[in-house]
Amino acid sequence: MPAVLRNLVGLQLKVVERPLIGIYFLCYQGEVIYVGQSKNLRARLNGHSRKQYDAIYLLEWPAADLDRVEAALIRTLRPKFNRNCHVGGYLERCITTAVRTRKS
């Protein structure tokens, strides 16, 4: 487990047997490389290329707070695959990117 995640209460190594709402951390060689959120983690994780990570950690979280918590974790952890979303305007840039991706 990456050291930066050790103090997160409720964090679990990926065991997704049912749809979960929360924040997920994709890790590679002990480093958090991506932080994301989903209201159905099992379905969302299927969209990631397995080549990019070797561990997934999940933090169940209420849906109403997902944007705020995900943004805070990205600002704090600065994962390399969230690089377009680090600084001010986080939600605007990420939502714009997501909308462009969905339209493609």
C-alpha cells in the first residue's frame, strides 16, 4: 500500500463484489498514479487499462461528497495521470475533458 494512503480510514484493497460508490486509487509500484470517483466502481474500473496499474484501493464515500473529496485528494496527492486536473479550475477542466471524451 502506498504510504500516502495508510491513514485513510475505510480504505480497502480492491474486492468489488457489488456496485460501490466512492473514490478509487490506481497504484503502480507503491505510488498513487490516478484518483477517480464513481457511483458504480466495478463498471468504472473496467474502463481502465490494466497495463497502467498493479493495485486498486477503494474508499466508500457518500455520492453527495464525491466531487469535493476527489478534488481534495487529487490536489493533495498529485497523481501523474490526473495531471490536467491539479490546479485551480479542477472541476471545469475535468468536466470539459469528460464531456469531450463522451462525445467522441
